[in-house]
Amino acid sequence: MLKLDAEKAAKIGYVLFRYMRARHRFKHELVERPLPAHELAELICAGRYDFDEVYIDPAANPAIALDGKADDVFEALIKKKYHAIPFWDPMLVAAWRHYVIVTVRYLNGQVRAAVALASSGRAVSA
């Protein structure tokens, strides 16, 4: 598969981390806890595109292409079908989508700092 540069992998890693965190919130007994964003970014940069049955497509926006374990969470957070998750208030689901998708746009400075630290060989915390 296509290898990505560190900055693009870091952005996808942050989105993926936030999506997997929200997914764990809604389906905690069915899915694993997410890895830290910087570890996800390193794996993405190395060419890995599946994480606990969450598949990413670097060319797509958002980069999350499919969720094999929590398709209702995928439909709600990525496809904006807020009623897809039963027993959860659609406004709460919309707020989680905002956390996953929109908030990352404001993190560009943090993403660049994390990429700089990762390329220098020092430990990075998310």
C-alpha cells in the first residue's frame, strides 16, 4: 500500500484516535481501547491501514472508510445518521461527531509539534 508522510499520518492518527475513543464510549464491551494518537500515526506512516476492524483510506476525507465491529457508530459519526445508535440522544451523538471530525481542524499546530518531536526521536504524548 501507499506510504504516507509523517504530517498526513499524524492528522489521520488524531482523527482515528478520536473516532476509536468515541466508539469505545458507545460500544465499550465490544471494542478495544484505542492506542495513543502518536502510536497510531507511526503505524499509519509504516503502512498499516486496519485497527481493530476500523479501516482507513488516506485519500478520503474523513479517512475512516469502514468499521467492522461498530457499524452503527460509523453510520452515526461519519455518515451523520445520528439516530443509528439506539438508546443515545442524537444531540449527544452529534457532539461526539464534532469532537471526532471538526476539532481536529483546530489541532494543526499540535500535529506539527508532534511530528517534529517524533522525527527528533523524543517521546511524544498525545
